[in-house]
Amino acid sequence: MKYVLMFADTEQFAADLAAMGEGERARAYARVQEWFAENQDKITHHAHLMPPETATTVRLDGGEPLTTDGPYVEGKEVVSGYAEIDVADLDEALRLARTWPACPVVEIRPIAS
């Protein structure tokens, strides 16, 4: 079964990461790279997203489409990356998500076939 794991940063996580020294931040990023390496047999694709201020949003909820700079919502959590995975079932997706070593929120969604 295919799922997408969406990794979301919180304001506190971003602040903690920014406050880290260079060595500590390098170790944090190394843990993420290790996670991807350890799970490469399940991960079919992954990407880190640019910050929300680089987004362009198109709103289609009435009248003419409205295009604006920035994220589509103001929120305390921001999706910063994703991984597509191919696993046996939701239980395996949950086990994988629980081992994610970085940002504190992982949303799991099945991919429509």
C-alpha cells in the first residue's frame, strides 16, 4: 500500500533548530539522512520543501481564480517535506512514522490508486 508521510515543523521546532550550534544542527540533519538510508527499501520518493514564504497559492473557491504569494493558510504547523512510501499496511506506515527523527508532526495519507 502506498502512503505519503508529510513532515510538519512547528514554530517551537523551528526556533529550537535555529538556536542549535552548527555541530548540533549537523548531527540533527545526519539523523534524518540515517533515517532515509535505513528505510530506503520502503521510500519511493522524498523531497524537502522550500519555506512557506516562497509559496504561491491559487484560490478557486469563488469567481475568478485568485493568485497570492505565500502559504494558503496561516498556521502554527508548516509542511516542510514529504516521503512517498510503499509498505504492507497502515500499521507499517505508523511504525515508520514513529521513528522519524526530526520535526514533531508526521501526517500519513494513503495515495489513491
